[in-house]
Amino acid sequence: MQRLIPDPAATTIEEQMAGFDPVAAAGSERPHVFTNFAVTVDGHATISGRSGEIGTGTDTAMLMALRASAEAVMVGAGTLRAESYGRLLPNSQTRARRERRGLPPDPLAVVVSNRMELPWDAGLFTSGAGQVLVFTASEEDHPETATPMEVIRHQGGVDLVAAVKHLRTERGIRALLCEGGPHLHGDLLDAGLVDELFVTLGAKLAGGSGPRMAEGLDSGPLDVELRWLLQDGNELFARYAVKPPVGSETGT
């Protein structure tokens, strides 16, 4: 892997992540929120409905490194159904390193689902590892799950500002990774809740009219600042800081 920006040199994912400390960057009202997406050269966030078709093993390694730095991982119901989520950190050595840093072995899994139409047979619910917190507007009952689960219900629709504040002030979460999908990502950006973007540019063209990285972004163009750009083979890995929209709820 080569670092192209800011200072060109050979590097590794581990070396790059050593300088990333989202826990230290947290505010008092909400976590430091960072997102991870793989997109095609023509800007699509999925191929045949799945993001996993875009990146290579290096993209997966970057995702796991980002998960390892997070205290919670947020995902929408559609992405959860499409990507067949299991245990967030399956590698025991990674979990042991987290414990040595004073973090729980598994990040809290945070699921956003207005209707709570979730794949209850997914490993996230059946492995018994970690914990799951579901934000929903549904009043429907849910099945018993092997993984401990808590449900928080919002009237009329999940309030992301309230949800993210709850994670910080009630659960003590300082570092929150969001993995999408695109509509959840767009809503978080609209609310001014995203601090950083990690974007993999996969060496593929998708064509068609599939979803982009931030569907439904209504606040207009947002300015971002490039913090690093890495290259591995034909893939590019970018890290951006996000300038929130004027008047948004930043929590700082």
C-alpha cells in the first residue's frame, strides 16, 4: 500500500489507523461519527444490491480496522438484510487488542429500522456475541435473540439526532462508525452528525441507476477536506473531514 497524500510513502492499514483516535475526538453531546463506504468509479454504492461486490480484500481489511476503532457500529435495516451481518469483529486477536485498550471486545451493534423488519436469523442476532441496540418506530414485538438486545422506540420515525445523543449520554459511546446504507448515511449528513468519511474507490463500473453514497441528502452540497489518500493496486482509499451544514446539530 502506498500513501499518496499527505506525504507520499509506503504504508500499511495498521500504520494509518495508528494516528486515528475517534474516542479522543468525541464531544460531550454526541460521539465522533465516521462512516465507511465503497463506491464504484461511476459513483454507485452497490452492485446487484450489495456493497460487498465493490471492494477487494484490502477494502475488507480497512473496514475491520475501522470497526476495531469504534465503540459502536450503526447500520440500517436494508444494509443488514443485504450484507448478512454476523459478529462485527470475528477475529479473536482483534478483540483481545481492544480489551487491552480498555474497550469491550465487541463494539455495540446499533440498528436503525423504522419498521423493525430485520433478518432475525442473521449471525448478528444468533451468535450470542456482543450486544445489539435497535432504534425503531415500530410497536411490533420482536423474537428472542441469542445476542442480548435492547429496543428503543421513537414515535413517527427514528430521530437520528436523539438516537446519537442517547448513545453518547446514556451509553457512553464516544466513537460511532456508520456503515450505511445510503439513505441512513444521507440522513446523518443532513442532520450534521457526520465528522469523517472513509471512502474506498473500487476499480469497477456499475452502470444503471443504483443508489449513491448519500441518497436523499437534502441540505445541499457539503464541503469535505481530504486528510489522506492511499493506493493499493487499483483501489484508492480516502479519508475526508466533513464540514457540517449551517444550523445543524453538531453536538459540540
